[in-house]
Amino acid sequence: MAIEKFDALLDKHGSDLNVWPSAEQEPARELLKMCSAAKSRLEEEQALKALLSSHQPRLAPKGLATKILKKAREIS
């Protein structure tokens, strides 16, 4: 598998090779054994996924939407 194809599949399917199309999984694993760039890109994708999944979104304070709408009405 070419690194360009690996990158495209990584972008499309993410870092879990088990969810990639079955015909692409083994070629990707073989590429990872031979290509440090592919391995680095996979590790970067895994790190990004871990970072994003650990993020807890902050909720807006209660009543903020009401305040914004009230202010919008005042200035329009």
C-alpha cells in the first residue's frame, strides 16, 4: 500500500484499523511494519483521538441564551 492511500484511509476511517474495509486492513498492517512515516501518522491520529475524546465541553451559564436574545432585541 502506498503511503498516500494509507493517509486517505486514515482520514476517512480513523486510527482503528479493525473498522477499515477488510481488504485494506492487512496491507495497512504490512505498511506499518515497514514504514516509519505511516506508523508516525497512525500514532498522531491515535493521540488526537485520545485528546478529543478526553475533552469535556463546557456548558454555557444558565440564562445566557436569554440574555443574548434580549440584548439583540435592544440593539436592533
